[in-house]
Amino acid sequence: MKVVEIYTDGACSGNPGPGGYAGILNYNNNEKIISGGENNTTNNRMELMAVIKSLEILKEMCNVNLYSDSAYVCNAINENWTLSWQLNNWRNSKNKEVLNKDLWLRLIELLSYHKVKFIKVKGHSSNEKNNRCDSIARDEIKKIMDS
């Protein structure tokens, strides 16, 4: 299987508000950038969309090292929150309905196809690719606000 490295980030101006997401995919020294945004969203939704859209463009089953500064996304996968949510009828540890269920379902489906390792990186620090993703996501917000 191909090994792909993906960096993702999401951003929001206001929460909710206009948001943007970005992904940088690397395979065999080739880079692809994806990005987009929504007018009325949240930061967590944009973090999830960055991961989902990045995985959706992979044309075949891959081993993926996915780097994200989102504790929400990384912990939900690495600490098996998504499994607990499914077993608890999409209710969290406080017995409240899990937010962003629609996106979690999309991500879970993608994770059943690709082998993905989620790696938490520190946001807004010295990680060049994470900083690039943040900048691209913020550019998407500007596009929405300017339209």
C-alpha cells in the first residue's frame, strides 16, 4: 500500500461563523493542496472537514500518517471516543448528543478503508506544514467574507 503523509487544519472566524479548511497531501515528493470553506460553521466542523476531504481524494487504499493540531479529532480517534459514541447511541460521556455526527460517520467510513495514524501536532508553532494549512484555511475564510 502507498504511504501518504497528510497535514490538515481548520479555522473559523467566530464560532459559529465563516470557516475554512485545508489539507496538504504528500506522496513520493508530490504535493497536493485541498481547501474549501463554509459560511456558517464551527472550528471543529472545519477540522473534521479538512481530514475528510483529504482522505476522500485518495484514489486507492493507503496507509496514511495524518497530522492535525486538533485535539478534538485526534483524541476522538486515538482514545476510541468514536467507538464509545457508537456503542452509546451517539451520546457522549455526559449523555448529550454527539455534535457533528454526520461528519464523524463520514470519517468512520473512510477509516474502514484507509489505514490512518492520527498524529497530534502543536498548532501555531514551528511546524511548517501545519502553519501552511492554517494560512490556507484562513484564506478560505477571507474568500467567504469578501463575497
